[in-house]
Amino acid sequence: MIQKDNKADLAQTLRAGVATIPEPPLLKSDKVGLAQTLREMYASGWGGRSTYNRLYRAVMDGDIAAEPAPGTKNRLQIRRSDFPQIAAVLGLTPPTALGSHQQVAAAEQASV
């Protein structure tokens, strides 16, 4: 748990944009289904909101790379390493050092 004195410093550092983004943990597979992509991005701390329809349209328009899932005709997969590109296309913000934007908001509230 973060000490109260450190919460204010951490929140101030994050607002200044100085904090580093943590490296993602090693995962079993670097691919995720198109339908799970946004859910997984939000769980990983990416901020903002988008919709499956916007994601699908960006894939169909060629703005985001996707490939067919093995053994299927209609299911698409996206590489987790492409999350930064997806975020840029959909207007999402990168994860913070705390892990999620909700945690940053909680830290800021606690420092008030």
C-alpha cells in the first residue's frame, strides 16, 4: 500500500508526465481475440473508452492489424504488442505507473 505522503508525490509526478509506463508481464500468447481486445486493454490500465464497433471498423479500414484465428474463418486476433497502436487509433491513453487511471484518481482523492 502507498503511504499517504507518497500518494501526493506520485499523483503530482503522474500529472507532470514524468512517471514511466511499466512493462507488460510475460503472457502465454501475444494474441487476443478482437472481441476481448478492449476489455483486456482496460484491465491492463489503458484509459478512455471506445466501442467494439469502432475497433472493428478500424480493423476493416486497415488502421489496425489483425489476423484470422487459427482454424476459423470469421474470428480475428490482435497482437498485444499492437495495443499502443490501437490506443492511438481509438484515442485511448496509456497505462499509468499505478496500473490504471482509476487508481490514480483514488490516489489524488486520498491526498486531498
